[in-house]
Amino acid sequence: MGILRDWQSAAVGRPVVVNLWVAWCSPCRREMPAFAEAEAQLPGVVFAMVNEGDKPATALALVQDNQLVFDHTYTDPSSETMLRFGARVMPTTLFFDSQGRMVDMHVGK
């Protein structure tokens, strides 16, 4: 799990699903296995799991304790991604096309 710098650099030319989550959010925790399964079934899509505002150790513990594996997991301690895209509720999922344009946002589980 890395500190968020630029998750978009991992996805040049590919569609991206960005899930914004926090450790205290029950709906966030419940939907995480579905994202892990979708990532395994859709290798052409980049799934970026971005923790918003928790300490990195807290976010990492949640992922490890639940035996979740993601190719792209980031911590965003200052919640920059949430602010940048206007997310106000967790979980929020952002959908980007292969040109990097946000095409949809889903709020809640």
C-alpha cells in the first residue's frame, strides 16, 4: 500500500474504477470483497482502492486482516482525492474511461 501520489499514472490507456473508502465505514468494508473479485475478473480495468483520511497503518491493517488483495491500493491521509472530485459520503466510487475522463460517480454501497 503506497501513499497516494498519482493513481492515474497506473492506468494510462485503460478504464479505471476508483473506490474511496475509510476504515470506520461499514458499507465500505462490506463492498471491498466485491471489488477484489471484480479486479480478478476484469484484467483490462484498473481498480484503485484509495483510503481517505485514515492513518496508513489503519488502512493497511483493514486490508490485511480481511485478506484482501488489490493491485493498486493507496492511502490519501489528507483526503485530496475526495476533495478533488467532490465526494462527501463514503464509500464513493469514481469511474473513468480509457482517456482519463470521469464518466460516472456512485455514492454509497
